[in-house]
Amino acid sequence: MQTSLMSRNKKALLISAIILPTLFLYAFKPFNTEQEWVSWANRFLNESYDPTVEPRLKKFEINLTPDHFLRLRKTYQQGKQEYYSFNLKRFAQLDYIPGNTATDTLEIKTQTDDIIYQTYEDPQGDIDSMATQWAIPVKKLSPQRLDSLKEALNFLKGKSQ
């Protein structure tokens, strides 16, 4: 005994027509909050940074702060420290420079001399200067991940202004 006026095939087709587009739309939820972009960028930078380029490097800390400062602190075996920092509102361009088989370079450019570069406990003397570009050694990146980083930096730059 049939309890519906619709046939089973039509009912299945109608349910599929409603459920499939809904699943498709919610499966590709983009990052929409500032905190999600900051968290993603931090994970990306820590996974992608290549410390093997500098054999005397003891440790590094790279992070993007909630107030949109990108910072890198490198500590070497002899105690020397290098520190880089800039605010994303001054971000101008991100370039990807291919390198050897395992390592490439991200080159970050700012509008003017907005990147802070400092050294501490350097036997040759401490440095405190400003720069317009900053080269960061990274492991090989896919074009999709690079595009996502550019999107994140541009989104956060817009939020900084």
C-alpha cells in the first residue's frame, strides 16, 4: 500500500536535490574570521620555515601576532640573536623565489623601510636597522599554499588599516 502521492524515484530525486547542494555549500567553508586567518598563517609559517639553511641555528620562533605583526627570532649556537619584525599594514608584496631541490625563498616586501632588523650579542657588534625586503627560507611550497598565504596576508593587511 502506497502512503505518498509521489513515487519513490521522484521522492529520492527531490531529497537529493535539496541535500546535495547544501552539503556542497557547507563543505567549502572559507576562513571568515581574523583569528582563523592568524591561526592558519602561524601554522603555515611554522611548517614551512626551513631552518636547515643555516646550520648554526639553534632555534627559531616565527609568528604572526593577533595585532598583525610578523616576527622572527633566530638564536644561534654562539648566543647571537637576530630579530625581524613588521606590521602587515605596511605589507606590499610577496614573491616566491625557487631555490635548490628542497628549499625556496619567500621574499616579503614593504612599502618603505618598515622591516625592523636587529641583532643581539653579536661578536661583531649589535645592529639595529630597517629594511624594505625580507627573505625567509622555506621548504618547497605548492602554488595553492602560496596563494593562501598571500590571501591571508592581504586579508589581515586590510584589517590592520
